[in-house]
Amino acid sequence: QHCDWHNPFKRRARQTIMAGAAASAPPAATSESVSPERKVPSWLFYALALLAGARLFLVAPEAARFGPAWPLLRSFRLGRQGPVRVRTSRALRSEEQHWFEVLNEDAGALPESERIVILYWGSVFLETAHGLHVVLNRLGYESAIVDGNSDHRRDPRLHILLGANFMKFLPENFIVYQMEQKTSKWITPQYESTMRRAKCVWDFSPANVEHWQAKGYTAAYVPLPVVTETVIETQQRYQGHPLAALSNDSSPASAAADATEAPESVVEQWDKTRPIDVLFYGAPNHHRAKIRKQLEEAAEGKDLKILFSMHYSLFGKRREAAIQRAKVVLNLHYYEGASLEVHRIHHLLAHGKAIVSERSADPRLDEVYEKRGAVFFASEESLVADVLALLEDSNTRLRLEQNSLGLAQELAWDTERLETGMKLATTTR
């Protein structure tokens, strides 16, 4: 009677309990002897439900293999009930399964004592965890990826925390890889307390590093890794790129800078594989909705397909397919005063995309991508007009794709900053 029948896990658990009670009940009483009705105590139901949930979380690294119950149970653990949250968790789960297929089979198991542990919270950080794992191993640091819901409080090994502001358990010895905007609502007093406890803080933005250093934190600029496997897959896919024919190499990234006039028929054939003219994916806010409205109004009457996914529905393989089918991908800020969202930019570079972004509050970070011609920067006022012009100018768009993949190749093998961050962590306190 206390069961939430809209909750499939609780409903199944209570049905199991009731079935067991019915099977063990004595034969029906006669009219001469009527026994009182037997009820399952509510405390027993809740105790069994908690035990079932606890058993699942104790094996969190392997939980992605438990089937549909896993995202639902994780949403309960975080206090996120309701149909919208459940759908979000299931969408994220496809992303998690995708990367677990890429990782080593023993990545979720307890690593050897000398290994670095990469703790990630949630599927949104798993892609970064994989890229970090590859680069650390390239530097000679053996590492393993472990779900951040597991308890590592008494583990003396060095941990790198991705999503530390959401973690319930913190290890003794750790680095915080800080990926929030400094104006984000997730920069809470508790999170700053976690950063103070860390051996050092890595940040994706030079401006953010100065901000943390001014607060007395030990901080270093460590660019987010580019996933090498994605770059290699794109190189193979881009053997048919219009600019690849202009170079002796099959990769468009090696084409000469002055050899960018591809035949019109080749460009048309290439663009047929990209039916989405403009793509954006991310959390909704007023600023992004405003840009969307302006773009749709400016494109009215033109044969353009504009896709804005702002309802947490584009993850995993669906996101990858949308990116590959897009001609231009937008990067729009969520927070005012934001640094460049390189967690989004790097993944698009690895796919060799033509990226249009607003300028950020960190000019030095913008310069890394602008001086290589890998990202087209526009002001808020000119962004819509610049996007429409880029769709018309196929050669400029192809050069952006060329430069994008070229920079991704460099970033995928650039280990200098990460090595500096590791030395800072191992020599601090």
C-alpha cells in the first residue's frame, strides 16, 4: 500500500515479496476458523529494495552491463526521480556503453598498486577519461578508468577526478581536473573545498588557471585530450575529402594551403553526405534559443536543414551520426564570461568539422584555434550572417574541415602540458 506503482523497480520488488508470501502462506481457513489477514510490513519492502540497490552500487564499475535497471537505479541514488530524468539517464547510458567497448577489458577492475586511477562521474566525462587514459599511457604512466561512484577513500594511489563536484567519496591522494566555467552554478563552496584538498588543480583554460592561482590553489593549464581513435577513424573516412585529391597524402590535413579549389562536382557529391546544414547540441538557455530563432528566420525560404538539440536527447551513436552528417557545427556559450568550451571543440576537431564559435572571455585560448584556422570565430551580432555565408562558400568550409582535422592530429599527440601537470602533482606536498 506504500508502494509507488509508477516506479517499475519498486513495483517488481513488491510483487516478488507478495508472491513469496503467497507461496508460503498456510491453506485457506475454514468458516469455523478464520485467521487474520497477513500483510507484508512496509519496512521489510524498503529494506529489501535498499539491499538490492546497495548490491548494484558495490559493483559500480561493471554496472553498465546490468541492463535497463542500471540508469533507473542510478537516478534513484541521486534523488532524480521522474520520467524526464530517467530518459536522460538511458540516453547517457548508450554513450557509456560505447566507450566501455573501446576501453580495455580490465579498465573497470581494480588496477595494480602502481597505476593511476582515473575516477569519472557519469557518462559525460567518460570520453575525456578515455582520452586521458591513452595520453597517460603514452607518457609511461599506467592508468585505469573507474566509475566515480565507487568508494576510494582509503586508496593511497594517485587519482585524477573528472566531475569531482558530484562525487560523494574522495580519495586521499588526488588531482582535480576542473572542467566547469568559473561562473558556473556548479562551482560551489563544497567543490572549492575539494580543490583546496587536491594535490593540484588542472584546468582547460589559462584564464581559469590564473583565477584559481589568485585564490591560492596550486593550478596548471592542462588542455583536454583529443581521443586518438576518433582522429584515426576520421582520417580513414576523409580519404574521399575533396581536398585530399589535391595532395599526395590521403588526408586533407596535409593538403597545401594554396591548393584549396576543389572541383564543384566533387564538392557537391561530398555535401550530399552532409544533409544537416547547421547543427547545435547542448543545454537550453535564453541566449541559445535567441540564436536559433534568428538563424531560422534568416534561413526562411532557403532549402536549409537546421538542427538544434537542446533537450538532452543527443548522446552516443546518435550524436556521432549527427556530427558526421553536419556541414557546420555551432559552439554557443551557456554562461556569460565563459572560456572556450574545448570539451565540445576538441571532439568536433577530431571529426574534422567546420566549427563556428562565439569568442570567449579567454583570448589566449581562442588564439590556439584561431591562428590555425581550425575554428571560425564570430561575434553574437554577426554569427547568423557568417554561418549563412559559410554555407555558400564551400571552399572556405572545406579549408576549415582541413585545418580542424590537422589541429586534432597535433593535439592528440601533444603531451607536454599533461606531463607538466603530472610533475606538479607529484612534487606538491
